[in-house]
Amino acid sequence: MALDLKIFHLNQLGIPQERIAKRLDIPQKTLSNHSAKMPELAFWLNSDLTKGFSVPLVAEKHGWPEPLVWSQALQGIDDLSRFNSLYWDLQPWDVWDFKADNRFGDGNPEQISAQVIAHILYFFSLQNDLIFDPMAGSGVCADTCLAMNRRCWSFDMVDRPDIRPEIEPYYWDMEGNWEDMPILSAREKPDLIIWEPSWFEKNARGGPEKNISRLSKKDYLQFLETSFLFLKKHFKNKTRLAFINRDYRDYYDCPAYKEDPKKAILFVDYCKILKKTGWDVKYVVLVPLSSELFEGEHGKYMQEKGILATTGRHVIMSV
Ligand SMILES: C[S@@+](CC[C@H](N)C(=O)[O-])C[C@H]1O[C@@H](n2cnc3c(N)ncnc32)[C@H](O)[C@@H]1O
């Protein structure tokens, strides 16, 4: 991504200027010079949009990420009109069931669907609010914020400066030494945290060593407790937390009646930790994963053995 475009992208997400300069490793003065060129950068793109060219076409022609083009195409309209323009169905009930929308995030099938993020934003935030994604993964939250006109600050331990300049590298260490977290010293604290941490996978091998999914059950739960407390202490009284989780059960080759409940981490465990750390659970929405994985031969094997997999995920909304 060219420097001008990166600056435009980060500006559009409302990331503070000093963080943009640091992230892109440029002096503030260079940033100001480039910022002056922003209206011109958007002009030609907007002129193609007003001529009626579609968003994907304009994105391809100008070499912009599609979510950034959506942020321009949908300027000045309300949330419902945004849903309509993006062909998203607004589901005003407490089960949001969608497939991933490849226009947002990296398009991997495991990522949370942009529609789920858009629903959280629609029901629990206002345009221009500041959203915080502490472990951003594919960047679907920031991308959806562009389409929904929310500002968004994202972190992840995996750094992809060229493809995902908007996700700042930040490592949540296991000891809770997070006082250096850039968002703490920012002028403004987030209105809404959307957090989908890596799921507990029983000391998973594979994947980066420092990923929290590799912790033991005890350490994983301790990590959640310390981080919930930290967010409660450092953010606004009114900051909401949309915690997206999945139950862990050791079901992989085990019939349901033989599973050891002591190995599980369930929805109720997350709720208990939230309560203990001062978060008041207000709403719970089911956001199921696709069950496609369990179809075919694998599904047949599970049926015969009495294995009960998990496809349920929850958004636990707390204040
Ligand atoms: C489940 S993914 C987030 C998915 C994201 N919501 C999406 O749909 O793409 C969890 C992310 O947490 C990050 N992560 C895990 N442990 C971390 C740590 N200790 N510090 C920072 N990031 C971490 C991983 O790199 C991964 O990208």
C-alpha cells in the first residue's frame, strides 16, 4: 500500500496523528504534508463513484482496499441505509447467523462475519464512536468500522505493516504488564470494545508460541480475569465490552457422555469472570459458526460415536 493511501486509511479510522506517524515511521511534519493531499486523493475516486461505477470496480481501478472505498461511497448516510447499500439483512433478534463476507477482513473462513460486527455496531454504538479491537486477527472489525463510519483502533501480536497498517503490533504478555499500551495515553478512551480472543485449545501446539490459545486452562482463565480487570480500570464507566467467545469442550474423539467437564471452559465460566471483574452482563447473542465442518464422513463418525461438537459462539455484551 502506498504511503499516501496508508495515511488516508489510518486517518479515516480516526487513529491519533502521533500514532500514525509512529506506525508509519515518518516524522509528524511529513505526515502533515501528506495529510494536506488527502482531499485530492479522494477526489478522483469520488468522481468515479458519482459516475455510478460500482465499489469493487472503483477499488480495483484505484488500487484501494474495498472497505476504504465503502467508507467514501457511504458518506453522510445513516446506519440502516448502510446496511441496505451493503446488501446486509438487519436481524433484530438475538441469534445472528451469517457466513463470512469476503469483502471485509482477510476473507478467511474462520474470521468473524462482518455482518456480526455490523450488528454489534448498529445496536451498541453510534456513528463516529471509538471502537477498540484488542486482538484484531483478520482486521474484519476495522474494515466494518470503515463501512459503518466508526473510528477503530486495533492491536494484534502479528504485525503485517503493508497489508494491515491499521493493526498496531501489540503483545499482551501473560504477566499483565500492559501499562505501555498506546491507547491508555490517548486523549480519548473507547466507547466500545469488540474482543474475540484466540480460543483456548488445551495447550495447542501449532501457531505462534505467545498466542494465548497455547496457555493451560488455568492460565487462560487467569489471563482473561487480569485483562477484564485492566479494561474496567482504565476505560470509561460507560465503555461497553462485546466479548465474543466459544465454549471449549474436549469432544474431539470423545462421546458426549464420557467427556470430562473439568476440562471444559463454558459460557458460564466467561460470565462468572466478567461479573467478578466488575462487568455487568446485559445481553447475550448467539452467533453460530458454520456446521459445514461436521458434515460428510466426519459428521457420520460423530453421529455413530455420540460426539457432540460445538458450533455455538456468543457475543456477551457487558458494561
Ligand atoms: C480469534 S483471533 C481474532 C479474530 C478476529 N476477530 C477476526 O475475525 O479475524 C485472535 C487473535 O488474537 C491474537 N493473539 C493471541 N494471543 C495474543 C497476545 N498474547 N497478544 C496479542 N495478540 C494475541 C492472534 O494473533 C489472533 O489474531
